[in-house]
Amino acid sequence: MLEKIVSQVNDIVWNPALVGLLIIAGLYFSFRTRFVQVRRFSLMIRSLFSRKSGEKGISSFEAFCIALSGRVGTGNIVGVATAIAFGGPGAVFWMWVVAFFGASTAFVESTLAQMYKFPHHSGYRGGPFSFIEHGLGQRWLGIAFAVITMVACGFFLTTVQANGVSSAVHNAFPVSPLTSGIVLAFLLGLVVFGGVRRIARVASFVTPFMALGYILMSLVVIAFHIREIPEVLASIFTNALGIHPVCGGILGSTIAMGVKRGIFSNEAGQGTGAIVSAAADVSHPAQQGLAQAFSVYVDTLLVCTATALMILSSGTYNILDGKTGELLYAGAPELANNYVNYTQSAVDSVFAGFGSQFVSIAMVFFAFSTIMAYYFYAESGIIYLFRGKEGRSEKIAIRVFQILMLAATVFGAVREADLIWQLGDIGVGLMAWVTVISILILCPKAIRALREYENGLKTNKPFTNEHHENSV
């Protein structure tokens, strides 16, 4: 009964209108910014290391790492495998499309977050709830978004990450899902109880290490299957356009799965990247917009692509018709619908007996850092709700939330994967609806900030953030 209700709600939230809205928004922002994700690519990288003097917030690089922690998670391992299972190789192409245009969406939402951030004793905070209230003048919607953020990030998305960890660890080691959940919750507690500074320090160390290590392993696996890569790339493009005989009948699912998993993974337009962007102490709002646009590239074009090429070149996947359950392609029939095992078997194809262990360890790092980022997003929502009433009530609310979120981590570890993924999709979809519509309306402010920033670069005029709307 619960599964049926969740499925119906998911269908309502993720109807074709949302998929179309996300793609259209990415196209619109790309043209309005004159494809800033291409024109200013080198500046994106330089923006990671920009910081003005002062200790009012975290550095641009720390904000980048926290946001990347949220983007790089089980979606890069399990999510990519799921997209291939229900959309075929063509789903990867639509993930790329979402990432390319989504980079401009990430720029706009993160720039707006900088413009409307507010001070707190723990540092700058803000995000969609702040620019919705002060940019659109809709406090009720800002409150609603903060609540959605708390529920989606604190519970729905957290259970997805925990479930991915428990499944991967159980495949590789004789460890029960409950044990995995308890250990993960314990480690998470050590970080979140230490506040935003500890989260930033851990993220800036763990995130680059885990992403680089995973990509290097992927390159080794791909190198062993290098002869298959041309055929794999061809199948990605032919399946994406529905002209392949195997996947021609599921073109709708191919596009939908690519977009959904792309958004779930890179979070562009979801609003979470904007939340962490508001915490950065930078000299101009556009700097953080550029940094977060680059994080979308790292997540999807590097990490997700690495997973996809490993799976496809190794042939360790199946393709299913999501409506009928019919097996359309049986590359690895013994794996059935054990999606995380698609990636584990791909590594095993080169390093026999090591794939399960490696992917399990990677999943632990990915999910741990992602849940850590989710906590930051949710805590920022609580701080927004208690803004102006900081004190004992806020501290109690945060402490209660911390305990509930750790409980959700254990709960997610022992639940069935399909239900957990649908709950995660609902959370992502609700946040995306509100965020994308809001930034479409407020887009002109971000465009003006970009032009001002680019003009300042030409004239070498020093930047100041104080004249922007960040004093709300």
C-alpha cells in the first residue's frame, strides 16, 4: 500500500512538465548568460580559489567541496546504473545534456543565493528560501521551501544514500544492512555535531580524494576495454535518439531517466547548491555562481561518465521496460535488477574479486560526504525558519533534527531500494519545481551581476559585495 501511494505521488511530481521545465530553463539561462558555462570555463576554475579577507563565511573552495559532496553520491554509482537499466545507453546522453545546460542553471541559482544571503553566528546562510522571500516577496513560499528542504534532504535523500551504502557493503562483505546503517550514522554524528566549520574541513579533504580515486580506477577499467569504447559511444548516441532497435520503444523512458538521474546527481536547479553557495565569503556573487557551475561538470561529465563507460564497455548491465518489466537486453542476466552490482561487476571484469570491495568503499565515501552535505542544507533551512529568534529554541530544533536524521540513516539502510529511490525522487522534484520557477523570475538580477563582474574584470576594478542584496 505504501509503495503504491509513493509511486503515485512520484508520478505527479515528476510529470513530463517538470522534465520539460528543467530543460527549457537550462536553455534559457544558457542563452541569457551567453553560454557562460563555455565562455568563462577557465574563470570557473579560478573562482574556486577566490576569497576576500575576513572570516564571515567559508571559502569558495570549501563551498565548492560541500556542494560537490552533495552532488557526488550514490547517484553517480547506483543512479547511473539505474538510468542505464531503464533507459538504455542513451540515458547517458541525456545526463550530459542536463549537465551542460544545468551548469548555467547552477550559475544563476548560486549567484542569486550570494546576493540574498544573510548573516548568522555560524557564518553566512541563505539559499532559495531567502531569495524567494526577499527577491519575490513571498515569505510563505520561502517557509514552505525550507520545510521541503528539511524533509527532502534530512529524510528522503538521506535514506537513498544510506540504502545505497548498505546494498553495496552487503554485496561485498558479510555485513548486515542494519550494521552498515548504524556505523554510517555514528560516523555522520561525529561530523554534524561539530557544526559548519567541521563539515567544511571534512568535505574539503574527503571530496577531492574520493572523486579523484574513483575516476582513476574508472580510467584503468575503461583502458582494459578500450576496444569497446567506439561502439559504446555510438550506442549512447543512437539510443538517445531512439533509432536503436533494442531501445527504440522506450525513448520516453530513456529521456526521462537521463534527465531525472542527471538532476538527482548534479542537483542543478534543485536549490541545494544555492544553499551552500550562500555560505561562501567571496568578493562578488558571480564568483560563486561560476564555481558551482564547474561542480556540475565535475559531477556529471567526469564522475557519472566514468561509471557509465565502465558499465557499458564491460557489458555488465541489463535493460528493462519500466512499464512491463520485460527484459529488453540481457548483458548480465545473473545481475537481474541489482543495480549497484552493475558497477561492481564492471570493476570485477578487470580486477577479479575486487570490484565489490572497491565500489563498496567508494559508496561509503560518496554517501557519507553526501549525507553530510544534506545535513548542511537542512540545517540552513532550520536557521532560516528561526531567523530573528536565534537562541535556545533554535539549538533545540537543530539537536532534535540531528537525532532524527541519524535515525533516518539507519532506516534507509534496511528498506527496499525501489521505495527509497522513489522517495528521493519526490524530494528532488518538489525542490526543483519551486527553485526553477523562482530563478526564472529572478534571472535578470543574476544576469546584471554577471555583466557587472565581467565589466570589473575588464577594468580591473576591485569588487565589493556589500552593495548587493545580501544584507537582508
